[in-house]
Amino acid sequence: MKDILSRLSHLKFDDLIDYAKNNLMILGICVGALTAVGGSLWGYHYYKTSQEEAAHTVLFDCLAQYDQALQNKAQWQDVAAMCQAGYEKYKSTAVAPYLLAVEVDALLAQDQNQAALEKLDAMIDGVDIQSPLYSLFRTKQALLRLDSGDEQLKEKGLNELEQLASDTKNWYNDEAQFYLGLYYREQGQQEKAVAAWKQLIALNDNITDEQARSPWASLAKDKINGLS
């Protein structure tokens, strides 16, 4: 501001008029540019909002088709194809990972475990790490890796499942603990299985709110009783 006033004081009247005209023109260009930018930002916001809404509609359709497949009224391959098409079209939206989540289950229903794992890997990359669903999907990822024929993947899956089971910040660590015990039992490691399940049961017994109790703890008790 001081620099502009200093320059104005040295100008003659005619020069002042020319200066004003020139600067008003620049100001007009700047305002026009800002208006254009503002319009572009509004247009982009509108585009993003409409894309998100459209993606939600596709997800709803995929879930409806998924429900039909559960009742044997639709084909799982059609569910997978619908989800994949929706993902390709709306991969930049927040809904995209959840389209892949439905596709993963559709692939698993067709026993395409490797393809499902690849989709799950891609899906987890798109989920916010702060999302409560993040750990749930990672548990599923670990279990699929344990089911793989690749020994390195199995080892990685076991390490991940153990970490998820011991993570007290994991909203779904009770599920991870249950499946960790189940894995140990299937491997003939009964003591480890019982230890994992007893830890889950002990944590659950300390919860006074019936609504907050874990259904996985009840399943763990049944598993332990079935061993005796």
C-alpha cells in the first residue's frame, strides 16, 4: 500500500488518469480471474458431490444385488462385475473402497480367494486408517493370507492376525482373538488356542454392560468346552 501511494505522489494529473485506467483494468482482470477461479471451485465441488451421490447409488444397487445372490436369485459373478464397473467409474470417490469390499465377498462366494485377496489389498489402501472398519478389513486380509498356498503370505497373515488380536485400540480385536485361537487349533496347537480364547473371555468378563459384551467370547467358550 505504501509503495502505491509513493508512486502516485510523483505522477502528473494526466499520468494519474492513465495510471488509474491501467490499474482498474488490471483490477478488473484480477477480479475476473478470481470470479473464474471461484466458479471453477464451485463447479468442482458440485462435480465431486454429484460423483459421491452417484457412487452411493451404485453401492446401494450392488448391495441389493448381493442380497439377491444370497437368496440364490442372482449370480455372484454378476455382483462382482457390477461392483468392479462401479469402482472403475467412481474410483476417486470415498465410496470406492466399499464397492471393492462387496466385490471381495462376491469373489469369495465363487472360491476365487486369490482374486479376492488382491481386491482386498487394493481396497484397504483406499480406506482411511482412522476408520473403525480399517481393522475389520485388515483382519479379513490376514485370514485370507493364512488361507493362501504361499508360505510367506501365510507367515505374514499370522503376524498380522497376532498384532490385531493384541492391539487394544483395535475395535475388532475380539474377532481377531477368536480367529487366532481357531487358527492355532487347526494347526494342532491346542494350548495356544486355549490361551488366545481365555484371554478373550477374560476381557469380556470384565465388561459390565451386557450390550458391550463380545459375541466372539461366547463362541470362544463353546470352542474351549468342545475341546474337553
